[in-house]
Amino acid sequence: MAYRYRPHISLGGLIYIIIGVFVAWDRGYLNADLLRRVGSALLAILLWFLVLLGADLHLHG
């Protein structure tokens, strides 16, 4: 039976990323406007067919 490689992240790596996000938010590198813009972009990428049909996927706050 063949095993597929499944990448994973350790608990230490997850904590490292969470702390990094907190520090970036605290220092002003991340803010609500940036997160809305990234979220809108991700929605448009994943649901591109709705964009072609005229749907507005911009997230408003």
C-alpha cells in the first residue's frame, strides 16, 4: 500500500505563526482593511465564476 506525503505543522510551528501574526497586528503591519482586501481577493479567486456573472464579492466592514 502506497503512502502519500501529507505535510503537517507541529504545535511549536503553529505557536510561532500565531505569535508572528499577533506581533504584526500590534506593530501595524496587519489591520482590518488589509484583511478585508485579502479576504475579498481570496473569494474572487475561489469563486471566479460568480465574479464573471456579476457578483460583488467585496467584503465591507
